[in-house]
Amino acid sequence: MDNNNNNATKIPQMENIQTTAAIFHMPVYSIRQLVLSGRVPAIRVGRRIFVNINGFSEYLNTSTLTSAADEAPCEGRIAPIGGFKKYDRK
């Protein structure tokens, strides 16, 4: 047997959505939306979702803000930063 560690598979650190939110000090809803949109690596085991912590960290480190004009049109109450219209209250 060859005990060469060069070909060893690295096991990713996986955490559930609640723990991921606690680690990164982010809302659970935000983590869930990033996972469901496919922007961050995650797997589903039964009803539970596990997020790849290293992949999530890489996503945060490489993401940049875009202007609201560059974003796709919003549906419902979800909008890019600065995308909500201000209404005059009477």
C-alpha cells in the first residue's frame, strides 16, 4: 500500500444554515437565499441543508457590490441595495 498523502481527499467543513449564520454573523434568511440561488456550495441531506464553510468564505471574499441599475428587475419585496423607492407619507 502506498501511504502517500499527496492524493488524499480533503474533507470539507460543512455546517448547517443556522451555524453558518452564527459563524459569519449574518441573518439565517440571507444564508438560505444564497444557498437556494446556487451562489454558495451546499448539499441537502434529507431535510437538512449543509453549507461548505470554505466555499462560503471564498464567496464572501470574492463578491463585489454592483449598482442597482446593473441588477435584474426585482420581484416582490426583495431588491438590491438602494432599489426600494421612497414614498412620501401624507
